[in-house]
Amino acid sequence: MMTIRLAQNADLDSILKVVETAFSDEENKVIKNLVLELSTETASPSIKSLVAEVDNQVIGYVSYSPISLKSDSSISGYILAPLAVSPEHQKQGIGSNLINAGMDMLTKDGVGVFLVYGDPAYYGRFGFTEEIGHSFVPPHTLQYPFGWTGMMLNDTPVPEQPIQFECVSALSKPDLW
Ligand SMILES: CC(C)(COP(=O)(O)OP(=O)(O)OC[C@H]1O[C@@H](n2cnc3c(N)ncnc32)[C@H](O)[C@@H]1OP(=O)(O)O)[C@@H](O)C(=O)NCCC(=O)NCCS
């Protein structure tokens, strides 16, 4: 049976193993470093990470970190990154469960916008759209602009003008964008 819970410090090594096997050789150094930095960074509101377990083994991981909008402090936002599921457990809905659990958690926390930079062929099915992505301008130039998407939560209105935002330092690296 698969369960999802908040990640703890003691999960770090297992999470790094999941990332190492899920991402390609070129990507996994950068993503492991991101996981390490997210695990030590303190932010307010806090960074929230979830793990998925099967038979008490961590086989999936996702992290959600807060953003701060430069010109409209009335909207709170979170960004999803990274997401990984061990190859032998992929295509069983675990990635979807980690995203849906995050969406529920952020909705309950009253978050206004939920953003992700990734393959729209995957994230589109959860309701992330490019249109919402356009309203929130990341701190760095995007290498793959079509992968920048978002969704509004809690009936938050879409801003009339695109708004720039800042993210936690772990994500504030040009090579991640
Ligand atoms: C992306 C990932 C987390 C999905 O996890 P998962 O547990 O397999 O996801 P689910 O079971 O919920 O969904 C799987 C479906 O998504 C599809 N899918 C996975 N990656 C996809 C992509 N990049 N583009 C389009 N579809 C994708 C699968 O083909 C599968 O399709 P199906 O439902 O028609 O069979 C996993 O494939 C992974 O760890 N990949 C490597 C790391 C990565 O790319 N992370 C995301 C970027 S941060």
C-alpha cells in the first residue's frame, strides 16, 4: 500500500536515492543539490516536502516552496519543484498522488497561486495552464517558456498585469530555469 506523509530530516538519504534513479545523469547532480538546499533552507511560510512510501520505503518525493510577489502581497504562492518517483514505481499514479496531496495542502493553507516549471504534457492534466504562468514572471529567463504554468487556488482572481516574483534561494539559480 502507498502512503504519503510530510518528509522529515531522516528521509534525506532515501530522497536523494529516489532523485538519483529518477533523473538522468545530466540532471541528477543539479536536482540532488536542490533537494539538499531545500532541506536546510528556512522560509516563511515554510517549505513543505512530501514523500510517498511503499512498504516503509521512500519511493517518491515532491517539494513545495513559497514565492513572494514583488508588487502584490495579497496573493500568496507556492512553486512545485522537484518531483521524482523511483523508476520501478512510475506509472502507478504516485506522481499524481504527490501533486494532488500538495494541491489539497496548499488549498487548505489558503494559498492563492500554485506554479510549476515542467513538461505541460504531464502537468497540464492537473489543471496547470500556460495562461496563468504568464501572469507570474519568474526571477530568471526561462530556457523552456512553454513549460512555465500555474493554477489559481481558493478562487483567487488572476492578476490584471503580470507580476514578478522571488523564490527561495535554493531555486534562485539561473541554471534551474
Ligand atoms: C514525472 C514523474 C514524477 C511521474 O511520476 P509517476 O508516478 O510515473 O506519475 P503518474 O503515475 O501519476 O503518471 C504517469 C503518467 O504520466 C506520464 N508522464 C510521465 N512523464 C511525462 C512527461 N514528461 N510528459 C508527458 N507525460 C509524462 C506517463 O507516461 C504516464 O502516462 P499514463 O498515465 O498515460 O500511463 C516520474 O516519471 C519521474 O520521476 N520522472 C523523472 C523525474 C522528472 O522528470 N520529474 C519531473 C520534473 S521536476
